[in-house]
Amino acid sequence: MLTVVICLTCIAFMPYLASSIGGYYRISQTGKYDLVNPRVQAATLVGAGARSQYLHANCWEALGLFSAAVLAVFITNAINETVTMLCISFVVIRGVYFIAYLTNMATLRFSAFGLGFACCVGLFYTAITTIPA
């Protein structure tokens, strides 16, 4: 169970890491970090700066799905080795996704997204099949 919680914690902090990288690009591309109109400033970023903003949004989306999957596993008391491996795999795959997104490796990013989604489906499947009929 501890490993699953650690994995959830890692995924929970990914949006903040992406936002920090986005902050770097805001300053490097525009000369400052606009605290008054941050979304307007974010919309002006290009290249890796723009991708960091999209990555930030995607990290929040992934956190929602992964959190729901982990919650389903906890509610059904389905913690087992498969769940642990799916969670670890999701974190590693999201790390690959993170790097692929920033470095503009679209095919790797797409593949990582699919594999990460499959991990979440596996978690839900495990939770569903653990519920007694």
C-alpha cells in the first residue's frame, strides 16, 4: 500500500513541476512572470514554453484519472502485486511522457499516453473484478 501512496504522491506533484518549468519559459521568453495576467502570458509562449503549458494541463488530467483508479482500488481493498506494478509503471510512463512532451517527441508521447491510460484501465479492472458478485 505504501508504494501505491508514493506513486500517487509523485503523480500529484507532476503538475507543479510542469508549472515550474513553464515559469522558467515565461521569464526566458517574455522577460518576466506576469502575476496579473498569467494565462494571457502563457498564451504567448512558443515552442517548449507552450508545450510546458500544455503538459501542465495534461498532468492535472492524468492526476484525476489516476486518483480515481487508485481510489477504486482502495475502496475495493484490491491492493496486490499487480496493482503495485501498475502504479509504478504509470509513474515511470508518465515520466517518459513528461520528457517526450517537453522535447517534442510526438510518437513517444502518444505511445506513453496510451500505455499510461492502459495502466489506469488495469487498475479499474482489478478493482471491479475484486468486488464479490
